[in-house]
Amino acid sequence: MDIFDLIEKFKHKFEQLDVSYLRELQQEIIILNLEKYAWSLQNYIIEKYSEK
């Protein structure tokens, strides 16, 4: 499973929750951080294996 697909599933699960506005913001920050981490990891892997 692609990590970005998993992040999308988290987004959809979060959207189904009935939570306060502050909690929605916190969930959005979680998603943004996950996406940022996934892109960084992907770039690291590409750089590491493209050197060889």
C-alpha cells in the first residue's frame, strides 16, 4: 500500500468524525505533517538509490 493512499484514508476517517473546530485543526496539522514526512522520506529514498 502506498503511504499516500494511507494518508488519504486517514483524511476520510477524520472527516467522518464529529469533533470541535480546534480538534479539526489539530487533525489537519497531523495530516500535513504526515504528508510532509512522506514526501521527505520519498525524496531521501530517491536520492539515496539514484547515486548508485
